[in-house]
Amino acid sequence: MDCTCDSCCSGYATPTHFPDDCMKEWDQKACEFKVVKKSDPSISCPIFGAVGK
């Protein structure tokens, strides 16, 4: 992860393949995408593929 105190650079992966009942969300604090259930964002989903660093 390549971050400064106030921003992130493009050193993160973007999820591209995950279950249909899930969605990706940007986590600004962690500077990464999280993949969670659409019906319950507290439940994480598996990521089968991603692009980027």
C-alpha cells in the first residue's frame, strides 16, 4: 500500500471477479477495496480475481 497522510496512490488492486450477491466498496482508511455482501455489508465475500498492484 502506497499512502501518505492524506491520500493514496494507485498502488491497490481492484476486484473484478466476486459473487453476484456481493459488491465492492472503497475503504478510504485502508486505501483498498473491500468486497462485501449487498444484503449485509458486515459480511466479507471472496475475491476470485483483481487487476492492479
